[in-house]
Amino acid sequence: MRVTIEDKLFLTRHLATMIKAGVPMDDALTTVIDQASPDLAKLLKEIKENVDNGKSLGESFGKYPKIFDRLFISLVKSGEVSGTLEENLGFLAEQMGKSFSLRRKVQGALIYPILVLSATLIMGIGISWFVLPKLIDMFSSFEVALPLSTKILMWVAFFMRDYGIIFVPSLVGFCFLLVILVRIKSVRRIWDAWVLKIPFIGKVIAYGEMGKFSRNLGTLLKSGLPVSEAFTVTINTLSNLKFIEDLTIVQQKVEEGKTVADAMTSKKYTEFGKLAIRMIGVGEKSGNLEEMLMYLAVYFDEEIDNVSKNLATLLEPVLLLIIGLVVGFVAVAIISPIYTMVGSVGG
């Protein structure tokens, strides 16, 4: 069954509202089932059966870890224990909405350059494979010395004519192979660390991970979870392996008695950012760590907006310049020998 983030937002918001209004859990689940999408309704019927059989709501959700992450389950369980389930569900819905918005911002910031570069690459391959080889015979018939630009263009044309049928499928195959290799943990570790070093794109990914870390850790601490347990749950919600491994080391240092800020500083983890570490340190000293983390989450959301706008503003002229240079080079390479030949005939 496919349960989307929108389905989970619908579930948490409606459950929180009905429980706050004093509706019994059995009736609340029945009402949500009646209004839910087919997949969510099917899932909730199974959850309701577990609740009717004496299981807690947190335990029932916990049977579906591929749908409900550890953050979701932990907040539901802690809410049931502390008697603040409606508050935790409402807070969870709010944070899920912000996380969903953050993910869309990160994707939106990255999709423009990826689409433009992909389209340029496909167009370049198409011209090289279908157009340039047809120019070989024309250039070969010219009885004039060809300029360097034309020789380079002819080399590309010869290459695509003789090896294009091998080169293009190999390039596509390499891309698919890279996607498969990145799923291997040892390769993904290198890839995730390298991606963070790419100008602009690395910053967007780092801000996205730090925003998610700050929001989820702050949410869990507000719900009353101990720092160590909150760290464990938060780390499992991240996607970049560099962040996951470094924060696991930070968690170990915290369990040994260090503050979060000191643990983050001890190995100078560049991906966390000096500002975030300082703010976390201030939050720990003032006893308001969770509020400071929530402030940082908002800050990183805003930074992603700024970086994505700057990325689009910077890339548009750069990409246009690159495309213009390529088109200009091809035009000069084609026109130059024709002009030279006409000039020699006229002479």
C-alpha cells in the first residue's frame, strides 16, 4: 500500500483535532477511515484492529516502520505515556508540514540546474550524432586548409559516426551504473561527502539536513525524550550518510558527558556550520536547547530559499553563456572553411 506524506498529514491533523475535542480513539479512527484515501483507509483498519485488541496506538503504528518513521512513532508513544497525545499529534502534523515544505524547497533548488544541464547534454549528443556526421563529406571535399575549429568539429563528427553507437549507450549505462553504485554503503559514503563540497548544491543539501536535524531533535526534546534517545531517532530521519555518521559520533560524545556544541566542535565538522554550533551552545547554556533548535530550523528554511534564488540567478547567465559559446564555436567551425574557399575562388 502507498501512503503519501499528505495522507500522514491528514491523519495526524484529524486525529489531533478529534482527540482534543474528547472523541474516543475508536470513534476518531473510524471517522478518519471514512474520509481517508483507499490505501490509508486500509492501513488504518489494520491499526484500529490492533488498538481494539488492546495494543497502544504507538505500538500499532510501530508495526509499519516503512510508512511511519521513528520520529512519528516516538512522538505518539511519548504522548500516550505523558497524556499529551493530542498536543504531540498536532505538533507532529506541524513539523511534518514544515519538513515536507523543506523537501520541496531543496528539490526545487536542485531541479532547475539538473534539467537545464540534462537538456543541453541531450541536445549536444543529438547534434553530434545526427547532424555533424553529415558535414564530414562536405568538409572533406574542400580543397583548402581547414582552421583548427573545423578540425576539432570534424574529429567530433568522425568520432560520433564511428563510435557514437557505442559511446551514447555507454554514457547512459554509466549513469544507471552510478545510481546503482551509490546505493552501496561504501560508495554512498564517498558520494555523500563529495556532494556536500559542490558549490551551491552542497550548501542546499547541508542546509536541508541541518534544518531536518534541528526541527526533529527540537520536536523530540520538547516532547520530553532524553537527549540520547532523541538523537537516535533524529539520526534515523536523515538521508546524507556523512551527516548520519558524524552525528552518530556526536551522540557518543554527548553520552560520554560532553555538550552537543562541544561534541560538534571537537572534530570541526564543517557541514554543521559555525553559526548552528554556536546557537546550540547558547541554547544549552540557557537551558532552552529545544527552542534554539526550532529557531535554527526556521533559519535553515530561509537560507534554502535564499540559496535557491541565488542559484537560479547565477546559473541562468552562466548556462546561457556556455550554450552561446558552443553554438558560436560550431557556427565559426562551419562558416570559416566556406568563407576561405569562397575567398580563394574569388581570388
